[in-house]
Amino acid sequence: MDTLKRRLISGPPLLMDAATGTALLAMGLDPIAAVQTHKAALISLHASHVKAGAEVIVTATFSSRTTEACRQGVEAARLAGANYVLGSIGPCRREELFEIAQGFQNADGILLETFSSPEGLERAAQARDYLDESIAVLLSLTYRRHLGQYLTFHGDLPENMARRAANYGITALGVNCGLHVTPEDCAAILQRYRSECNLPLFARPNAGSPVLDSERRGEAMTIGDDVTPRRLAEVDWSGAAMVGGCCGTTTAHVAALRSAFAKKSER
């Protein structure tokens, strides 16, 4: 089988899974601990995404900080039948990254996701040094809309981030999550990336904007549902090497994307 790095470059487009964290919360499970405390349920959730058509499974390790938790996250995704496994790494401190990376040595790639400043570029370069060169390093940034612009929470434009990305050893650059950022906005952000870099690009839009519950460690407890599976599938994802879903998306979104991809390939 081709490596994930090769597939991202040469195509055809890959289909990622949908949200794991919000799905686990809906099941009454702690998404931070599930990889170790409810592994059977996690494997079943991953497998439902594979059945819906996902080729790439993102591990349930967004907040994990130990090698063992990350290793178990990869194992769960493999047991679910994933073609490719991406180790999820949320915003973290420099000194945490080595231990995290050791747990992803058997993954096809790592996904540094929901970063909102140039620090994400630095973490990607750092992670590259800790991993075998065959492992893909993906960076996904999150944006907000402000006065007609897309800005990271640090105030950076997509074009500026894309211009810098190629110098940090990144395999692919993406967009995920965000506040009041629609799938259509995500597609527009990819076009802005493309104007400044030639890296493979990817997107994982939300099903809606997160509503935070401060009493539960700031986790996103509810997600708007205005992004239907059909709406996500009807977005023009031309030029994207990979598409999936972030907070609130489900296997129905994966299935709709799979159908849209299949129809496009038949043309």
C-alpha cells in the first residue's frame, strides 16, 4: 500500500473520518480517557466511520500527553480497519511533544490540529525531528471570521500561514473547527492557502459552532447542526487532497462525502 505521504501528493482525494470527541461525549464517555478506559466503544466508533467510507482515521488522542495513550490510540484505529491512521495532537507545550510523538511511531502520520498561531508551525518542525521520515506531518489551523477576513486567534491570515508552512517540513496543510466558520469558508481558506503554497491541502469542517460548558473543563458539549451531510458534500472541494469532518459531524457526513467523491470520479 502507498504511504500516506505519497497518496496525499498523488491522489485521488482521501476521505477522513468524522468527529470522535463529540461522538464520545454523546455516548456519555470522556473523550480524553476513552482510549484507555472504553477502548471497545472507541474501536466500534472508528469502525462505523470505516464502514461509512472513511479511509483515514484520526486517533482519539487530541488531549493525550503520554506515549502509552497515544500508542493505544493508534492500536484502536488499526483494529477498526483503518487504511491510514493519523495521530491527533492538540495544542501542546514544546516539552510535551517528544513523549507524545513516541506513541505515534506506528502511525501513518500525525495531525497537529486546532492550532491557532505560528506556534503550530514550530511544533510541526519539532515533531518532524522526532519521527521516522516516512511518517507524514500534517498541520491543521483554526480560524475565526473578523471584518470579512479569516484570521487565526493569533491574528494571522491563511495566506501568511501557507507562505511559511513549506519551510517547516510539513507534509500537508489544513483547516478545521473554528468559530462561525462554515464548510464553504473552509473551502475558501484552502484556496487562499493554494495561492501561496503547493502543499497538499485538507479540510475538516464542523457541523456547526461549538457551545462551551465551562463546568466541564471547557469541552465542547453542544454543536450547532446547521451543516447537514448534504450541505457538506455539495461544497466544491476541488484541489483538496483530503476532506473529513470535525466537531459534531457523523458517519452520515462521511457517507455523503463518499457518495460525492464517487460521483465526481465517474465524470
